[in-house]
Amino acid sequence: MSANAPSPDCPLCREAGGILVFQAASWRLIRAEDANFPAFYRLIWQDHVAEFSDLGAGQRQACMEAVCAVEQVLREALRPTKVNVASLGNVVPHLHWHVIARFDWDSHFPNPVWGASLRELPEPAERRLPLSLQALDQRMSQRLQAL
Amino acid sequence: MSANAPSPDCPLCREAGGILVFQAASWRLIRAEDANFPAFYRLIWQDHVAEFSDLGAGQRQACMEAVCAVEQVLREALRPTKVNVASLGNVVPHLHWHVIARFDWDSHFPNPVWGASLRELPEPAERRLPLSLQALDQRMSQRLQAL
């Protein structure tokens, strides 16, 4: 079995891993459904590889240009305080990049989303965004289609 | 003032930000001195830009190929359980990539280094590495020189 054959125990080989926003040949973009961080996307590499450096140079470039496009759409659409990008995979070692719009008002800012919560919001975070998540997904899809 | 002129209030414009391991024209690699995560490097972009997407396409590629090289050295030298890569910058919005070797025995694994600690080690984590941090720094420097 090749190192990147689907792994039966891997949730990202078995399922989309969130709301599927865009499917490319080598990767997909999903939106995580996180009430605290509504503009939270994940670019998931299609093959079951653990590390960024398991990709070839051309794959790495394609991967990060797609991550960058997701970041650009977040910036243009939401004007976030910061964008957080991370490939961790300690629990699910199947390459995926978190791309998260962060706001100075969000529950954890400036802590990472994996850190301690610092405040509670009086309303769902999603309501503070200037457009709906459906509209944001659509912009993502359009932008990624054009890559 | 251009958007990427040094910012007087930015610690990563003023100081190295850790032990300087390698200085390239557009970025530098430092080792963070973190007792829990001794093999913790940061690739810091030289110009004061906040986001990955503030770089041009060629800069992004050079940046991530350097990040990848750091990851490769960590994998070859340490055989970590996982490598974690992240660009957050919520506190210091000057582009830097954390590249961290993680081990199933480390204080936080599988939590992110920014999450909750799960165990205390009976000895300094550095002693569990198969080579000294000085030797690791040297391998990093040699590898990055060859890029």
C-alpha cells in the first residue's frame, strides 16, 4: 500500500470533514462549523499524507497558493484583525491547513483558537460578520475555481 | 512610509526574536527558547508585513520552501511524532512561521503548544532529543544555506 492510499482509520479519508465548499483535484476546502470562529476554513489535501514536506515542490506551491487565496478572500470579505494559518494534525495526521479569520472581539483573541477563551459574546459570532457564511462560501468557491 | 518599513513598535523589527540560526536576504530563522518544546524554530520574514498574502507569489514560494526545509531537517534529525507549522501573529503581527517538532511524550501532545498542558516531564525535554540543540541548529543552517 502506498503511503498516501486512503487510510481506513482516517476521518479525513472517510468524510469531507466539514461543509464542502470547493473540490479540486488534489485538495478540497471545507468550512468547519465552529460557533466561536464562524469564518474557519480547512484546506484538506486529498491524499493521505501527514506532513507538508511529504508533498512534492509543485504540490506544495499549489497547496499554499490555494491557502493564500482563502486568506485573501477572508481579508477582502471580512477585514479581520488577523488571519491564522496552521498545519498541526496531532490528532488527525492527514495534511490539512486551518485558515481562520480572527477578530479583536472574538472569544479567544489574541489567544490562538486552541488556547484559553477570554470572553463570552452576547450574540452568535456569525451575526457580527458583514456577510452570511453562505455568501462567504460562494466567494471562496469562485476564487478557488479561478486558480 | 511604506507598509513594510520597519515598525518601531514591533519586537521582530527591533530584535532577532530568539537565537539566530540563519539569516537570508528576506527572512531569518531563529530558535525559540522554550523548555517544553526545545525544537521550536521560527522563520521570520524580514520586512514588516502582517499576513502571508502580503507577500508576492515568488516570496510566498521562497518562504514556504524555507519552512519546508526546516520541517525536513526536524524530521530527519529527530523523527518527531508530528511537525506543527503555524502563522498566527495575533500578538505580534509581523509575519513569522512557527515550525515545531512534536513528540507523543511532550508536555502538551496531542494538544497544540498553545493549548493545555497534559503532563509534566521528569527531566528537561531537551535531554530526550537524539542530538544537541547546537548540532540541530548547525544542520538547519547548513540546509538553509543550500536553498
